[in-house]
Amino acid sequence: MSTVLLLGATSDMAVAIARKMAEKGNNIQLAARNANRLQALQSDISVRYNVNCTIHEFDATNFALHEPFYQSLSPKPCITICVFGYMSDNIAAIKNWNEAQKMINSNYTGAVSILNIIAEDYAVKKNGTIVGISSVAGERGRQSNYIYGSAKAGFTAYLSGLRNKLFHDNVHVVTVLPGFVNTKMTAELNLPPLLTANTEQVADAVEKAIRKKQNVVYVKWFWKWIMKIIKTIPENMFKKKKL
Ligand SMILES: NC(=O)c1ccc[n+]([C@@H]2O[C@H](COP(=O)([O-])OP(=O)(O)OC[C@H]3O[C@@H](n4cnc5c(N)ncnc54)[C@H](OP(=O)(O)O)[C@@H]3O)[C@@H](O)[C@H]2O)c1
């Protein structure tokens, strides 16, 4: 039985992943801001799956507290899943640095800060799995969301480098690129149903990626091919498109 830490556990995806990992017999540590919001989920997971489920206060942008947060966890998790993130309007973020900074810190800097600490511990133990939920938005910058996209691009590159480093320490790193998913984050958007996954599909993909030691995972297979095509469009053409 492993212990799984979910960072950003109030996220719709994280809730589905926590349930899936508990169903597979893992103990669960739920970490989020205002963690007492997770009490109902904690009780439900403990009773329904007969595993140990705990809740922990964690703010991705409170960097100074990341080390004490990790040191406070007992036992230390064998699997860490980094789910937190924040997306807002690109134009608002261009005009308001606080908003841009919030997107950069919530999707990139905060993840680097906490995962550096956890990765060091796993490297010493020569054991562990780290999963990062990044985004296809990081695969190529588009005018409609390049602040969020660039933060996710940084996170994807970070996970790639971390995977390369930690491979030599017997630690596995998974990058998840979900495509569109129906959650609170996208509730205001008109997502094309055929291209959109649900949170249970994300949870299945994450659990499988951990079990099979997959490296980079697209939740719906066709997103891999959509992004391959988007990446092959020459820059001279791409810059003229309204994407
Ligand atoms: N939905 C999609 O289509 C989609 C596609 C690709 C990637 N993603 C990524 O998937 C991940 C999960 O998102 P979601 O779709 O499940 O949306 P969500 O339900 O809105 O979850 C986002 C979570 O991030 C948490 N968070 C934000 N800032 C935080 C901070 N400073 N400290 C701790 N937690 C923080 C939020 O916690 P609070 O409850 O405290 O606000 C919220 O629970 C995100 O990284 C997102 O960027 C989503």
C-alpha cells in the first residue's frame, strides 16, 4: 500500500484522481488552501475505500512554507501528484501584472518550488513517482492564452528535465497533458464535446501512467496528433492565425 499526495486537492481533477488511487488501495494525503473544505471528501474516501485519508494546508504560492509543509507529512508520500493551477483571461493578465504573476506562480513557480523539495527526497531514497498536470496550451503559444500557456510550457520543460535527472535515481516522472476537461476551470468556456474529457478519464489516465511508468500522457489519444499538426505549422503562417 502506497501513500499518494495530491497537491491542489480541491481541484475537480484531483478529487477524481484521489478517488481512483484510493480505490486501488492507496492511502491519500489531500493538500490544498483552506483544507477544511476537504473534510467531507476525506470522510467519504476513508469510509468508501477503507484507506487512511488525511488533509493538509498547502498554498502553492506561499513558497516559504513549502519545506515545512513537506517535513510535516508523516508518512512521506511515495507518489506525488501536482494538480493545482490557475487560468484567467489573457487580456486581463496582460493589463494587470498581479493577474499575470498569479498565473505564472500558480502554474509554474509554485510547482517548481514544492517539487524541487520532494524530488530531492525521492532522489535520496531512490524511490518515488511524481506526476505533473500540465497542458497542451504549453505546446505552442497562442494569442488567446499565452500567459497561461507559457507558464504551462515552463512546467512541461521542468518535468522533462526532472524525469531525465531522476531516471538515474530510480524515480519516475509523468507529464499529463489533459486537453480540454470539463471542470470548474473551464465551466465558462464552450468546449467541443468530442474533444473534451471528463475527470474520471483523467483519473484513469493518471493511474495507468503511474502503473505502466509512462512518460508523457495525453488523456484523449487524438490530442497528441492535434498538437503534432499544430506544431508543424510554419511560424510565418501561424503568426497570421487568430488562435
Ligand atoms: N480543465 C481543463 O480543461 C484543463 C486542461 C489542461 C490542464 N488543466 C490543468 O489541470 C489542473 C487541474 O485543473 P482543473 O481543471 O481540475 O480545475 P479546477 O477544478 O479549477 O482546479 C484548480 C485547482 O488549483 C487550485 N489552486 C490554484 N491556486 C492554488 C494555490 N496557490 N495553492 C493551492 N492550490 C491552488 C485551486 O484551489 P482553490 O480551490 O483553493 O482555488 C483548484 O482546486 C490545473 O493545473 C489546470 O491548469 C486543466
